[in-house]
Amino acid sequence: MYAAATRVIGEVGWDGLTLDRVAERAGRSRVTLWRNGVTRESLLDGLLRQLCDDYRDRMLPILAAPMSPRERFEKTMRGLCDVVDKHSQLLSVSDDMFHRAYAAGSVPLGFLDPFLQAIREARAAGVLRGPARSSKARDIELADIAFNTVAWPYLNFRVRHKWTATRARKALVTTLLEGILA
């Protein structure tokens, strides 16, 4: 059902998402969806849950593995790109989908956590550009900047400019790593 909803969102946007269209793409009747309790809101909740689960599944191995600060930053950025690619149709609807997922309480792993860990490790290793001083607020701000500087330009390159994943990742990740790390 979620795959059908994602296809509909990709074709006509969130405002065009109807149970009739989802049922048609899924090869079911609208009545069947309705009887199973499927609503636009339940579809969005499910899509947001999948976004969170995929982010968690992609990032936990990166958080757990021992690696250099540069490797962690690069793998974190590339992991976010993987998630953006997988959910590009949903994320293209609105730039607040990660915020909606967080607000819905379906985030088992904070979206900024992998970036926070990379920042703290880079600072501890003396390779983080910028002020050496650390504060929780400053680290959160830097993590937020890093997350958003990867997610939205990458989505734009992939969806609007039709760049390949390889081209978009190489250009974006290389540029950002050079700006973040000494």
C-alpha cells in the first residue's frame, strides 16, 4: 500500500493523494482500503515511519563502527543520501517530512545523532574547522547545518537536475568534507 501511495505522491503530490488513486495503483478497491482503516493520514504516518526506520537502519552501523572522523562524516553523509534516494518522492513533497516524522514521535534515532557524533569526534581529533570550543547548542547547530546541507541539495540534484547518484554524491560530499574538516 505504501509503495502505491509513494507512486501517487510522486505523480500528483500530496494534495493529489486520494484513496481512489492509491487503490488503483495497488490493484485494490477503495472500499477494501476503507474497510482496512486506510486513510490519507494513516498512509502518511506509515510513510514517515518507514523513513525513520530506514534512517535508523542505515545509520546505526555507522554510529557503532570504529572509524576516523573523516570516514564517519563521509559515511554519515552518504548514508543520508541513501535514505534521501529511497524516499525522494515523499521528501520532494515538502521539506518538512523529517520534521513531521520527528513530531509524530516515530524517530527511534535522532536525525542529528550521527552528525553529532561525527562533530564530537572530529573536534576531539582536532580536525574540525571553526572554533575549538564546544557546547551542546553549538554542536546541535553544526549537526543541523550538516544534515540540511546534505539532504536538500542532494535531493535537488537528484530529482530536479536529474544528476546520477554518483555525480551528486561526489560533488556534494567532497565539497562539504573539505569545508568541515581541516
